Amino acid sequence: MFRKIAVAAGLLAAAVAGPAQAQDYPEKPIEFIVPWGPGGGSDTLMRIVAQGLAEETGEAVPVINMPGVGGNVGLAEFAKRPADGYTISQIHEGLLIANGTGITELNWDSFMPIALVTSSPQYLTLSKNDNFSNFEEMVAFAKEHPGAVRAGVTLAGVPHLHMAMIEDAFGIQFSYVGYEGTGQRIRALVGGNIDVAIGDVSSAGQFVENGDLIFAAVGMPERTADAPDVPTFGELGHDLDLAVTRGVVLPKGTPQEIADALEADLAKVMQKEDVRTKIKNVGSEAMFLGQEKYKAYLSKLSETVDRLVGKLAG
């Protein structure tokens, strides 16, 4: 009889202790592995988020850069970390492409997606040329001259996926020219070495303002405040989500109570006016999708990558 009472008391204590531990989370610093080098878009944006999270929780959130192989070195290390809520990391669309093209076995569902926190709208950007000056003219020219439109991309990267989505939706064919990064692509576009590229406000906005380049369409559900005259792809005939989104993930197997607590903290962080302003100032947008909506976004994107992976590998 005494043993049964003792066991019951132990179970009751455990039941009480579990929620208390989640309520107390975090009780020590949270290490934030950013799988990209210092100074890039992911690093800059995630440092803003990390600072906001530190202010919200009262615990330090040190950023640890682990670059290499398009973010896959840092994510491979992160996957080995304890599932206790004290190491977080960041993913974007590049992980799904790397998985689809066989670069890594890791994918979005190798982790626990907690919240999408930033989105950088992407624009189909045109060079000044004699063949077309807007989206409709570009599509018409591309249909009449398959492969004649030179598209600058990071091969097997997010811009390549976005171009493949445009090809697939509008029934056209580009010829691809590979560049290491966004800066190289935009410079090539300004110089007339390519005809189209994916750009954003931070990389191409100044050239558009100067009249050197043209934003032809934006891959968002609605027109953006930065370029209100630029139509969405939906207005042009096909709804396309073309954005570089960044989200926070936990190691798989982290207790759900901790995941929920982190989600709640990040929801508050992304409503902070100073956080939103800082993110806006570096050319992105603060937004928030919680666990379920973020997983739904990643699942839909994964289906798109699977469908178009032949174009990316080719």
C-alpha cells in the first residue's frame, strides 16, 4: 500500500514539474546556429531576431556562424545538438533545394519548424534591352524565341527555383547563366550580359530607381509598399510565391511544451516595432507564421521543389 502511494506521489510530482519546467524556459542562454557566414542576409536578419529574443526572454542568445556548403555544414552540426531547446537554428528555401538535388539528406522535416520570421519579396528583374520592357513582352518574346532569354541564377539555388517556377507557370524556356551570388547577377544584368534575374529591393532597388533595371513582377500575394506599381504574378495570370523566407527551427524531438514556449516568444519578438524597423532597413519584411502554418508552407514548397527538381539539376 505504501509503495502505491509513493508511486502515485511521484507521478503527481512529475506532472507538476513538467509544465513548470516549460513555463520557466529558458533558464540559460540559447545558442543560435546561423549556418551562413557573417555579414550576409541570414546573418544580419537572424542577429536582429536573436537580439529581440534575448530582450524578450531575459537570456542571452549568442549567434554562432557555421557557414559551408550552402548552409548544410551548420545544419548538419545542429542536427546533432541536444533536443532541449537551448540550441536553435535557421533554415530557408535553399535547404529544400539542396535536399532535392542530392546535396544533403537533411530536409525541413529533419527539424522542428517553430516560426517563419522574415520574408524578402523577390522580383523578376529585367535589363534595359530592345526586345522587351515589361513582363508580358518578355513572355511573348520568350515564347517566340525559346531559350533566347538569358536568365542569371545561382545554379541549383533559390533564384534557380524561382526562375523554374516562372518557366513552368507561363510555358516559357530560359537559358541559364550561373553566378555565385546576388551581387554578381545584378551587376551582370545592369551590364547587359543577361536579360533577366531574380532581384530584391536591397540588391536591385537602386538600379530600378535610376532607370537602369526594371522590376517586372513580384512574387507576393499583394503588391509591395516598396514597389506599388509592380504587378504581382497573380495579376499576370499565375499565383507564384517568390520570396526568400527565414525561419527558426529546433532539433527534432524537442518537447512540445518548449517548442510552444519558443513560438510564443518569437510571436512577441516579431511584433516589436524596433525589430520590424531594423528588418525593414536591411531590405526584408518582418512576418510571423507559427508552427502549423510554417509547416504547411514548407510542405507546399517541398512539393514544388520535387516537381521542378529536374530543371534545377539540369
